[in-house]
Amino acid sequence: MNRSTAFGSQQHRKNIGRRIRRINAVDFFNVLTGPELLGSTEAHLPEHRERMYPPTVTLSMFMKQGLEEDGSCQKAVNGWVAQRVAEGLNALSVSTGAYCKARQRLPIEMVRALTRETGQWLVRQAAGQWHWRERTVKLVDGTGISMPDTPDNQKYFPQPSSQAEGVGLPLARLVGVICLSTGAVLDAAIGPFEGKGHSELDLFRRLLGAFSPSDVMLADALFCNYFLIATLQGAGVDVLFEQHGARISDFRRGKKLGERDHVVSWLKPKTPPAWMTREQYEAFADEITVREAKIGGQVLVTTLLNERKVSKGELSQLYGRRWNVELDLRNIKTTLGMEVLSCQTPRMNEKQIWVYLLAYNLIRLLMAQAALAAGLHPRQLSFKHTVQIWTEWTTRGLLSDPEQHNVLLGLIAQRKVGTRPGRIEPRARKRRPKPYPLLTTPRALAREQIRIHGHL
């Protein structure tokens, strides 16, 4: 690096630091510009003029919206104005127009890259005892996300075909790769919930780059697929899935390892799937070797073939930890409020998803730091408690005092979650909803019927 380049980089860092010291409202950006992540953050900042809402402030306010019970842009702007007044700066306007334009200017590539890099950084820095047998286990699962019913959203994220036109809501599908040790999101793929090329398996094929040799992929029966297992095996990645319901395990075949535990060869399907070319199909081996083990009525499929290194009971225990991905998705969707998006266009909704995932990763970073300082595992700490204490901390401006950081980490580590192995909960609600009928006609038509006939 020449002298002028080094000087420019140094000045850039000073400018970021000066802005952060001057504006306490960029609470999340304090984390992004800490010593661990400053290099990555400044590398992704776009060229910009000094505006009312520069990218640093806009990104932080956008993330903070995800933690507020009222996640509206008006609430975000009101908080920003109040903070400026508290710090002796000009109040400016409470209009949301400038902030909404700043959110539109914020590059989605920047938010996506920061999300991936924070997740990867957490994996690299994870304590050795947090891993499974000194290996990184990565969870995979998918979920649906609703959004406002606008023509643009309906065009790109059409409502499910089971819903009548004008009644349903646009729905996106999200598939994520999450670190079992730290809970961090490593990568994600987003697409329509229905349609050719948009199943969970289709979206997952975009995420193969999130895996490294010696990783272990942990997922449910949907991912128990010949071509996926063969692809991951070729990349040096082991898998552990529940057996897909369409495949029957015959424990009389193959090499017996123990009771209902054997190594068996799977033959390649005779025809390629619709998404695969004939050349790609021919490149796959004619058979793969997997291990099948039946435990408590559940058949597990894995490429961890050596029963002496990994017993059947250990496979069952590891698969039981797959439930963490359900909890992680619940934290992202319910605790952070990503279950229903608020933007009017597909691109802004996709950007909003990545902002939520970045905010989630920064909370996970705080949890990892707290766990490391307290000698605990990050999965022992409460995500919701961390969000709550972080929100209170930032509301009172305590982040401006570096000495309070260790106090914050200590408070995060105080609240531990219970260990409930084998927990089973019904997917049902006990509290009844309000006794209103379902809207079965477009809203405009329903309004017109009320004008004519009144409320029935």
C-alpha cells in the first residue's frame, strides 16, 4: 500500500470514528465499527455525499427499526430527531421522506455482504469447545415471509395459489444457513414461495458456497436427496438428515454396524430432475454410500460412516439439536418482527430481510462475546433477553461509555435458557382469535358491499 492510499484509508477510519462519537443514535453501527468488523464495514461503504442520513446512520436506524415494537419509519425518524436535540444539534424535520429515500439508496449488496461477513467472522472466532467434535455444524431450513399486498409485490412474490385472487398476500420463501455453535446466519437465499425453481431445495443450491470441507450439514428430511448428498460429499462436507418418507430403509441389506444400523449403497435415480441437464446428470456417480440408523422410530441418514467414531446414540443427540434452527427462525421472525414485512416494492422487501438478518447477527455477536467472557456456550443465553437489554442500553445512551461494555456483557450472560431435551410442543394456539369472519372477497368489493347493505 503506497503512502497516499494508506493516508486515505486512515482518514476514512477517522471520519467514521468522528461521526460515531458525535452521533449516539447509530448504536448498531458502533458494533459494526468495533475492532472486529471495522475493516469489513469500511470496505463496503458506498461513495456518498454528506447528507442528513449518510449510509452509516441509515443502516443503523434501519436495523434499530427491527427491534422496535413500533417499527414504522415515523418512529425511527422521531427517535433520530429527539436524539439530535438531546445532543444539542439541530432538530431538522420529522418528515419521513428523506429517510425513506436514504433507505432506497442504501446498497443491498452492502447489507448482504456485511451479513455474510459477520456470520463468517463469528464462526472463525468461535471457541473450540462450542463446536461438535471440533467440526462446524451448519443448520439449514426454510420459512415463509408475508408482505404488503401491492401490485409490484404480487408480481414478484405472488400469493399462494390456494388463496383466491385479491384475498391473499404476497409471500416470499427464505432458506438460511445458520451456525449451530453461535446461531449466526451465514448466508440466505430469497425467492417466491411457489413456482418452478423456487422450492427450498432450489434455493439451497444457491448456498453451497457457505460450506467448507469438514463441515457437517444438519437438516430435516426434505434435504435428504441423492444429488444433494453426492454434491456435499464431493465437497468434503458430511450430512445428517432424517430419512425422506419416499424412501424405504431395508436393514437386511448392506453392511451391518449394529441393531438397525447399517452402511448401504444408494443407486442414482434413473432420470435426472427437471432442473438438471443431461451433462450434469452424467457427471454424478452411479451410487453413493450412506449410513442409515433407526432410533426411536426415526431413521437418520448420514455420511458419518464409522460407528466407532460416531455411535448411533451420538447421531441421535446431534440430530436433536436441529431444533435450534426452528428457534433461530422464530427469533428472527417473531422476536425481531420479520414475520410480516412493511415495504411496498420487492427490492425494498428483500433489502429489509437482509437488514433484519444483519441486526440478528449483531445481537448474536454480543451473545458470543458475553458467553466467552462468562465461560458459557452461546446457546445457553437468551436471545430475547439480549435484545431487551440492548434496547434499554441504547435508549439510555450507555454505549457512549466504553467502560459499560463489560457490564452489558455480564448482564447478557446472567439470563440463561433452560435445557429441555426432547421437547415437543403442539403447533396450535390456546387463546382464540377475535370472532371475525375471514375476508373472502377483495377489500374494495367488501367495502362497497358494506356501503350498500351495511355491516351484517
